[in-house]
Amino acid sequence: MTTPDTALVVGAGDSLGAALARRFAREGLKVVVVRRNADQLQPLADSIKAAGGTVHAMGCDARKEDQVVSLFERIERDIGQLEVVVANVGGNIRFPLLEMTAQKYFKVWEMACFSAFLTARGRRAHVGGRAGGARDHRRGQPGVHRVEGSARDAAL
């Protein structure tokens, strides 16, 4: 059996997602960084490569079930077994409650909550069936998961 050696960061933006991806790469994991627009990942991918890490940048709309399913299948088939999966898509839109429309609220929910649900379900479908199983592991950040018994831990 192959040892899990890959970290997936869904929502690898310019702050927390990028920091986690860099940390996982420093720890020796292959890193898959994901945003809706893969072109926006180039500076992050370049910085990880420059530091000696292995990185794969992919575009995926984490609100779209078919894209999330394909993402997990592609990673496990072409890159490696997942050890860490981070759901970090943010809905960084702030409005006072009385100014927020139902449409705006739904958009934030879809980005932050629904995408995390799809990511967690994808992780469970691919990682949960392995010998030894998998468990949810949270250290201060909902959406950070790892495989039980793995040697590495989340960067938080």
C-alpha cells in the first residue's frame, strides 16, 4: 500500500490557503492548490517550486459537485494519495444584516459552507475507504482533515 503523501488545499488564496500550502510543501508533501481560476495560482505555485516543493495548481469551482468529484479522482489517479485535505473557500463578503439580500447570503453560504460539504464528502469517499479508515481532525480550523495514523499533522 502506498503511503499518503499529498495535501490538497481547496481555496488556496493569498493568505491562509497559501500559507498552509507552503507549510505542507516544506514538510515534504506534494501539494495540490485549487482556486476557481487556476491562473491566479501561478505566483503561489512558483514560490513553492522555488523553495524546492512539488505543487500542482488546478482550477475547480468547489461549489460544483461534478468538478469536486473530478478533482479528487484526478489527484488520487495522477498525483498521489491524499493525507491532508483543507477546505478553505471563503465568502469574504460583509454586509449589515438588514442590507444583506437573500441572494448575497446564499452566495456566501454556497462558497463557505456548501463547498466545504462537497470537499469533505469527496475526501471521505476517497480517503475513508482505505485500511485504517480516516477521521475528521480539526485544530482550530473547521475543514482541516487528515488520515488517521499519518505522521504529518496540519500546519495549524
